[in-house]
Amino acid sequence: MNFTVGVVLFAVALGLSVAIHEFGHLLTAKAFGMKAERYFIGFGPKIFSFRRGETEYGLKAIPAGGFVKIAGFTHLEEVAPADEPRAFWRFAAWKRLIVLAAGSFTHFLIAFVILYFTAIAIGLPTNRAIVGEVSRCVPASEKSNTTVTPCPAGVTNAPAYLAGLHKGDRIVALDGAPVTGYDALVSRIRARPGQEVQLTYIRDGVRRTTSLRLASVQRPPQGGEAKNAAGLATVGAIGIAGAATETYGPGGAFAATARFGGSVLDATFGAIGRFPGKVPSLVRALEGQKRDPNGPVSVVGASRIGGQAVAAGSWLLFLFLLASFNIFIGVFNLFPLLPLDGGHIAVLIFEKIRAWFARLHGRADPGRVDMNKLMPATFVVILLFGGISVLTIIADIVNPIANPFRP
């Protein structure tokens, strides 16, 4: 049941994102005085529509996007004489640029809002030295650095517990030297078994310092640590586990969201750059080969993963996936290829640069680009991306990516 709820929620959320994308075009066009004739979600046969003022609003049968019809969007369109002054192409270039970019901007805004409230309510991934769990004891010997043996009844010897550290404390210094992150903290603690140290941490905005003696324990060696006959190294430990996420207040969440959103944006560009090399794996997936968990995924596949996240109780992944999809759509839509918004932006910029060069050399403005000459390339882009989209959807149906929440 939770899986179905998650799938439906993710699909509905993406549908709302598309609706808001188109609303961004509509709102900015109306704000500048352009004539927006139609605002529809979906394509194909019309399910219903209604009219408010000069704009028809409606829903179509195929939920695969949406559109806003602005009078005179290209010079190829017939425009009624009464609407000529309000034709899109007659407006200043900067106004047209804002209208064209508004769709992608709304996706970035949606992603920011999702991540902002996630930062406050659940937290964002962090590598800072934040205490996620405090153990009551530290086993003297352990054959794994990740699996912790439960504390025996009545045993309390963990330095962090005895020093009063709590979940959520952020460790900022060890013996006065700044701590750059959780991994760095662990390395420094492991290097000083049995020694007394000064640990500085922040709790509820207050900086505190406590003294504690590091436990001397046996663990599998890391890096260049010396090991004994049993294959273990003598290292320091305090009995904490790092937090995977960090929560923020309403003020701090803005900067944290901007930082994390920037990292997602950077990862999105990297994923898009690797995309062509991932396409052959989709073909192999249709032949039965195991799907690459980092390979392309369609709305169908993403909704499935969203459902799996909800079923596993991981709302954090659900929200990250939704925000990431919005960032991807926003970036992809700005690609300088027709019929994407980025393609229309590229044509607009090209026209202005060409006109500037003409004036610079005393020639007449060449005018608008002949869109008829660009139609063959536009159809190639439609066929290419349409084909890849269909291929990805089929792969997500017949050979979906393995459930990331199952071993």
C-alpha cells in the first residue's frame, strides 16, 4: 500500500511541477502584456477546458507535459490584426528572454523549496562531525569497523557517553585544532589511543569543551596503521557514530540549501555529460542484462523508486529524488536545441548578436531567423529525444532498476 501511495505521490508531484513550469511562462507573458491564448496540461485529445478572460485553460488526455500558446510566438504564425501589438515577437528581447526562461526557473524554485523545508524538517546530507548516535560502551576488540557489538548489560565505558555528548552535537575542535569533518575526526581519534583530549562541540548554538580519555581498542587497520598478529590495529575510540544528515533553522537552511542545491546542479551536469555513454546499457537492459543503478531513468522508473522509498520509510530519498528531477528538467530544458525553451533562447540571442554585428558594419538588420530552415533539425531533436524517452520507459517497465532498499 505504501508503495502505491509513493508512486502516486511522486507522479502527481511531477505533474504539478510541469503545471507550474507552464504557469511560469503564462504568468510572465501576461505580466508583460502578451496575449496568452491557451494554457493546457497534457497533449492529445482534450478532456475539458474553461475560459477565463482571453485565456482557455484545460487538461488533455496524455500526461506528458503541457504548453502555453502565446500569440505570435514565432513570425510563422498567423496573428489577428487586433492582436498584432501584443504578439510575442514584437516585445523587447529581454522580456521574451524572461518568458522563455521562466519555465526552467520554476523548476529550480520548486527544487529549492523542497530542499529548504527538507533541511529544516529532516536534514540534508552532511560530512561535518555531527554526533548521530552515542554508545554506552566501546568493545575492546572488534573485527569490523562498521558492525558494532551491542553493549553487555551494565557496561558503560564509552568516553563520549561518560563526557555527556548528545545526539546532534557538532564537534568543531580536538585539542584546539579545528575539525574539518567526521572522517577527519575519526582519523585523529584513532591515532591517539588511551590519550586524554579536549573536545570542543556546539550544542543549541552554545560552544562547549569537555575533557575525555580516548579508549584503546582493537580494530581492523585503516591506511598505514600497524597491525598485530591477529590482524588488528590498536586505535583510539570514543563511542559515537556520525550523523548522515544535519538539520537547520529557518535562517541557516537558506545557505545550506544553496550549497546542497549547487552540488546537485553540478552532479546533474556531470550526469548529462555521461548520458550518451549510458544509452547502450538501455538496449542491453531490454535484452535482459541487469540495469545500471546510475543509468538513465524515466518518469516511470523515478516514480517506482519514489514508491520504494516511501515503502521503506525513506521520505528523505523521496524528496531528494523529486528535487533532483526538477533540477534535471530545468537544466535540460535550457539546452540550446529546438523545440526546447533553450533553443528559442539561443535563436533570440543569435538574432540580437547578428543585428549588433550588422550595425557595427553599417549594414541593415538581417531581421528574424527563418524558422522554416530550422525545422529539419528540430524534427531530428524530437525524434532523438522521443526515441530515447520511449526506450527508457520500456526498460523501466520490463527490466526496472533493482530496489535500492533491498540487499
